[in-house]
Amino acid sequence: MNDVIDPRAPQRVRHETRMRLLTATAVTDITPLMRRIRFSGDLEGFASPGHADHIKAFFFPAGVEPLLPPIGPNGAEFPPGTRPEMRDYTPRYWSQEEGWIDLDFVLHGDGPASGWASQAVPGSTLVIGGPRGSLVTPMTFDWYLLAGDETALPAIGRRIEELPAGARVLAVIEVDSASEEQRFQTQADLTMTYVHRNGAPAGTTGLVLDAVKATAFPQGTAYGYIAGEVTMAKSVREHLTAERGFLPEYVKAAGYWRLGVADAHEDH
């Protein structure tokens, strides 16, 4: 009996893990709380075919010079006392040939990554590693749902921009205020809804879930991508699979962070 291959099944791709020391060449505030930094350096062999791929960015303790560690069986091996904080970031734009990559940082006021990005200037250096792998979603669905908070905007923006003409996509995005809304150039048929916290702390509202519940969905088989705060991502996934007819294998819920917990990341 032959196995039937699902043409809609997301495909996993592995990459060689490489560490790179990059230098900031441009710093641009695309909204008051979202800073885009362009880094230049050796991007030979860099690949990121999945819209939600992530690289590891390494933020070293004060007084420790950024360095490229060797890669061991358990990942990067740093000398004692020099191990940096690590955070995940989606490659927003890049050129392997020209040797640059853009990363978007949320300036939320605390944490090693936000603190570093708020002080970054041309000439600042950053060590990155990966992506170690990609999850590539085929362009074979009838429509796509993208939902999340501002930490998911790089991945959501990439997906919106890469979808082809004729693709239908609904996006629901939570940001602090109207000044944090981003617009994207796309050939897809995009319906985008922004919801605003208006001063409420991130991770304390049910805005994304409520907006998704209130959204009328098109007919057909859909793929859902939800990312951001862990509890929010899980609740939207549960709503889609339990109440809206989404097949569980066609819903990716990525918990980028958890309210009150540093460096939390969960995938479902």
C-alpha cells in the first residue's frame, strides 16, 4: 500500500548551523517601538526559506567582547563566564550575495535584547547563529490566517509579502497603539485587522482571540499561523481547532514569550 503524500503538509528543512559576527550598518525606527537594524558581514551559506524561521542572537555581558564560539554537540560552546543571553529573531530581509541582513527589535524597555537594540548604533556588533531549520508552508491552501502580537510582526510581514497574487490572507495583529501599525506591500488578497492595547501591558488582554472570534472566515481549507505571547497563541489555536473547523496539523502556534517569564518559547 502506497503512502499518500499530503501536498499541503508543511515541510521541514535542516540547515548547517553557523555562527556569524556581524556589524550594524543602519538603524531605522519603523515605528516608535519597532527598530530595524541592518547588519553586514559574512552571509555565505545563509538560508531562510520559512517565513517564521529564527536565528539566535547573542547578547554578551557588559565588558565581554563578542566572540564566535565553536559548535559542539549541544550547540555553541562559550568559555566559562562569557555565556551570553540568547533571543530568537526572524530574518526580515537579507541578501546573501551582498552580505547583509535586517532584524526587527521590539523596544519594550527591558531585557537584554531590547536594551541592546535601544543603544545600537552603526558599528555595534552582534553574533548570530542559524537558522538551524525551516518549516516551509506550501502555497496550496485556499486561504491563510495570520494572528499575533507585535513580536510576530516580522514573521507575519514576511508571509504577507511572499504570498502570491490570488492568495487570500486574513491577518489579526495586536499592537500598543495606532502608531505601531505597519503596512505591507503584497500581491495577495489581504484583509488586515489591527487591535490596540491603548496602554494595557502586553500579554494582559484577550484582544487577538476576541478579534479572531469576531472574524468571518472564507470557505475552504486554511492554514493558521499564530505567534506571540504563549497563552494567547494557545488560546487562539484551541479556538480554531475546536470551534472553527481548522485541522490541527494545519495550525502552527508559536509561543514567542510568556508573560512574567524571561526567554520563554513554546511551539504547538
